[in-house]
Amino acid sequence: MSSNTPNNNDQEIDLRQVSQKMGQAYENFLSWIFRGFLFVKRNLIVLIVLFVIGAGIGYYLDKKTNSYSSEIIVKPNYKSTDYLYSKVELLQSKIKEGDTVFLKKIGIKKSQKMSFIEIKPVVDVYKFIENNEQNFELIKLMAEDGDLNKIVQDKVTSKNYPFHGIYFTTGETTNQKNTVEPIINFLNDSDYYAEQKRVHIENIKMKMVSNDSIIKQIDAILNMFSKNQSGSKGSQLVYYNDNTQLNEMLKTKELLIQDNANIRIELLSADYVVKLNSSVLNIKDTKSINEKMKFILPIVFILLFLIINSFLKFYKSQLRKINT
């Protein structure tokens, strides 16, 4: 029994020390709060002034440093996607260099207010594989070897999507005439692709004329068959084995009509190398610290005051130690 007594005493001493330390920490905490209260009381006017000045300067900066985001959706035609990306990258390099002469030359008004431009694909896997067995098989093959999410956003894959978004930021509000139209005109300024467009439009119009001609021929044959069916007697009756030839003509006519309908839809977007589909302008940018300076600066000023005050206290205490 006597051998266990020292251990119990040690435990009691340890518990007493822990209790004393916790009590001391609690007292220190209360003392710290009280000193903080006294500090605020002594410097209340200074703190209020710093807060008001910070809020005022922050409000002014928020008003002065506006940033607006805009987005235009385009469709590159005639396999001009790489050309489109290179042209947007050229624009970004000119903006980064501050080459306002170049930007004004292509028609962008207040070019110094434009700070950034980039292009990204509008990810649409369904459009990518729609009526395209080759693209579908490609996606399937690539998905077996990696994450499908990464594959559909891969640079090589994404450039094959039909629509692409061009995003740019300006320091003030803009409009179609000042920014969007000059950008679209710049993207369409290519003699090579202009010739591609001309030839392509001629070809599809010729195809539509040819389709119409074949449809008329089919209609003539069908009319003749109808007359023969209604007016024929005996040996004059035209026979078709299970109407096979008639069914084939009807299917061909239907396909040609559908082809012409698709051509008309294609012509709607074929008038430009890079076709503008839609635009959304002047979305106020509130990301990062934009529109938040009125809240940030008061906190920064007060923190600086506290840091300087703490440093001065530390300096004086160290100076007293040296002098004593």
C-alpha cells in the first residue's frame, strides 16, 4: 500500500498544476479582453475616423474602377476553328501590349478600356456526335482510356464543337456597335476563308437547284403513273412488283426535300466565316475584390493601426529594458 502513495501524490500535484494553469489562462484571457476594451475606449475616435476614411476611399475606388464582362457566342464555318482561335489570341496579345492603335484601326471604340479577351468552346457533346458516327466512335474510344469529363473539355476535342464563346472585359459599359461588330468584322477579315465561303455557297445552291430538278422529274413520273392507273385498261396497265420502284421514288423525293430543308437552314449561318449567334453585354464583375473595397479598406486601415500600435508598445518595452 505504501508503495502506491507517491504515485497518488504525483497525480494530485499534476492535477493541481493543470488546474492552476487553466485558471491562469482564463484570467489572462479575461485580462486580454479587458485591455482590448480599454484600448478601444481610449482610441474610439481614431478607430471611427479610420473606418469612415477607409469606407469613403473604398466607395470612391468601387465607383471609379468598374469592370464589366461580356460574352458573344459564335459559330465558325468552313473549318475555320483554328483560324478563329488564333485571331482571338492575336487580339489578346494586342490588348496585353496596350496597342490601342491596332485596336482602333480594326474599329474598337475606347480600346483602352478593354482589358482582356479569350475564347472557349461551348461544350456540347450531343451536338458533337449528332449524326456523326465517326465522332461518336472517337468519344467512345477515348472514354475507355480516360476520364470522359476531361476528354470532352480537351483542347483537341473541344475545338470541334460547333459553337464557341468569346469573353471580354471592359472598364465601362459597351454596345454592339463599339465592340461586338468590330470584333466580328475582324474575325471575318480573311481572303482565303471569304473565297471558301463563296464557293461553298455556290455549291450548296447548285445542289438545291439539282434537288429541285430531280423532285420535278419524280413528280412527273408519279403523275404519269397516276394517270395510267386511273385510265388504263387491260394490257395498258403498268405493273410494279410490290410497288418497289414507286416506293423507292417516294423515299428519294422525301430525302431530297429534307436535304433542301437542311440546306436552307445551313444558308442562314453560311453568310459569315465566323457567324455571330448571340451576345450578352455589360455584366458587372463582382468577383475578387471588385465592388468590395468599401468593406476591405476600413478593415485594412484598422489592422494597420493595431499593428503599428503593437509595434510601438513592443519598442517602448524593449527600450525600458535596455535603459534599466
